[in-house]
Amino acid sequence: MRPDRPGDSTRPNINNRPGSDGVNRPATLPGNVADARPTRPGTGTRPDVGNRPDRPNPDNRPGVANRPDVGNTRPGTGDRNPNLDSRPGNWQRPERPNRPDRWQNVQDINNNQWNTWRQNNTTNINNFQVNRTSNWNNINVRVNQPGWARRYGTADFNRWRVDVRSFRIGRGWEIWGARRPFWNNAFDNHWWGSVWWRPRPIIPFGINVSPWWWWRPLAWTSVGVFFGSTIASQPITYDPGTTVIIEGDTFFVNGQESGTATEARVAARELAIPEVAEIPVPEPPMEGQPEEWLPLGVWALTQQEQGDATMFVQLSIDKEGIVAGAFKNIMTGDEQPVIGRLDKETQRVAWHFGQATRTVYETGLSSLQGDVASVFVHFGEEQTQTWLLVRLPSPEIPPGTVTLPEIAQR
């Protein structure tokens, strides 16, 4: 039985975090700076809480006001950036300057359009939530059948893929419906100008550069222009959970065995942890100069079945295939750089957050064209789960637009 920890009375409510109902929740949540162990000893045999001894006198335990400074002595902080305590957090950011009228008008229009979108899609979202459990069970029972991955390409498998796609689109609606306009202030020019890992001094952004340059969606035509002949002109489908399946210890791609699951996780980890001289920061081009970075958009990272979106990532890529961006957890306030790499031959993309290199994320570059993309979350070499990336459309919607784009029906 765990003793009471100092300051438990002030811990934030965690009942609303993704997977808090226990369904499909991983032992290690993506985005932790230092990954927890896959399983905690004794979690299945804890005694009835009604039998635990009385709490000690609260007057004798350190409280919020007088407990010692934990500094970097918290579990897992040894895996964090050594300058963690001095990095600028949300409370230390410089005051946000007023946006020029041109951009503020764009945001105001965008906020109104989101309200309209939510009202128009309330029925779709409610229907998805009512049927969530039955639809999810129908999907999940198939993928857990022995030999299911080998049935790739059959009529039964293709119908199942359509069901999976429909479920993911419903999750996208659900995440979009819960969106709040304050997200516009994350991953914009002001936000990027004050992240703790940005080299100093800060180079000011051009006045004509959109504050949401990082939010731009990916189009495959842009891939060809950006990479030229160094990448195939046609996209390669690599969709974790459907075209790519881990069954037992076998890794299947398009129904064919492609090594062991352990080998696949090791390969993803090697791709996700490139050697870089310093933390890369994606920058918009200076006026009149070619782009050195290709934005891949801003995404909510969420569990596939259910759960609120509290973790968000921005992804960008340079011409050498280095992936950069940022991770933000709006529940904890944690912000970390994203570092990874693109394999131009296979078009697989993998990355990690900050110094948490034990958990890595993997998907196909072509999947990032849509509004909902599946992603493998590899917890070390032992476990993999399929999560979702749900795109947040750029706040920069042209004036006069009255409807948002539909979630991609891919």
C-alpha cells in the first residue's frame, strides 16, 4: 500500500485525462518526459482502501507552503533537460503582443466558424458517442483474431478497413467538437519565439509571415516540390493499425511478414532518435527565400477508442528528412521539443519528445495529408499501441469562408 505523499491534497484532478476509465490506457502515457515502467508492481493486489490506516496528522506533514523544494529530485527528472527549472514556462512567457488587425481579424472569423461547425455537427458527434462501444467492439474483435493480418486485401478485410476509417472520422469530429479557440495561441509565432529550447538571440519573424505558418496542412504536391527527386513522386500508404499490424511478435505490412515486432520497434526507435548537433527549431522562410522547413501541421494526440485531447504536437520536416516541432500537454503545462526523422525510401516518419527516448511515435508521411492519422506508440521494445493524430485546421481561414473542410474520407 502506498504511503501518503506530501501535498496530495493539492494534486490536480486527473479523472478527466484520456483513458481515465481504464479502457485501453497504456501503462506509460505518451508525452511524459521520463517514461514510467510498463507496469507497476502490486497494482492488481492493492488492499481495499477502506482497510488502510488513518492518515497521519496533516499538521505534521509538509504542505504546499512548507514542503521542501523538490527541484530535480522528482522521479524521472534525471531524464529531463538539466535546465528544466530555468526554462521559460507559460507563467514566465513575455506578455503576448497584440496581433496586427490583419491577423486578429482572421482569428475572430475563425472562432465564429468553429462555433458554427460545432452547432452543425452536434448530431454527428452525439450519434458517434452513442454507438462508440458497439462500433469499437466490432472493430477490435477482428484485429484480435489469429491470422487476421494475413487476410489483408480480402473483401472482409476491406470492409473492416472502412469501419475503422469511419470510427476514426467520428473520433475526429469528437475532438473537433471539444476544441477551444485558445489553442490558436499555441504553436504560433509568439509561442515559438519563447520556447525554452530556442537559441538566443531570437530572430524576429517577418511581418508578412502568418503567425500560424506552423499550422499549414501537408499536400503531396508540396512534398514533391520540397524534396524534389530525393523522394518517390507517389505516396506510400503506411497506416498503423490497418495496413500495418503487429500480431503477437510478428510485424505485418500489407499482409506480408516483415520481421518481428521487436525488430520493428527497434527500427522505429533508431529512426526516431537521429544525431543532431542541437535541438532543431522549424522556422518560416525569410521573405524572398526558399523554405528550409516544410510544416506538417498541428495535431491532437489521443487514444483511438476514447478520451479527451490534452496533448498536442506540431510537426515539421527539413530537406534532409530531420523532423522537428513541439509537444504541449495542456493539462500539465509541459512543453518539449520534437525530434525525429523521415526514411525517404519507405516514407515512414518517427519521432520522440524531449529526452524521453524510450517512447517513440511512428506513422507514414502520406497519412499526414489527412485530418485523422493513425500512429504507432512504441513503449520500449515490449509494447505497441495504435493512437490517433487529429489535425487542428489552421486558424488562417480566408475571410468569407463559412464552412470548415470535411474530415478526409480516405
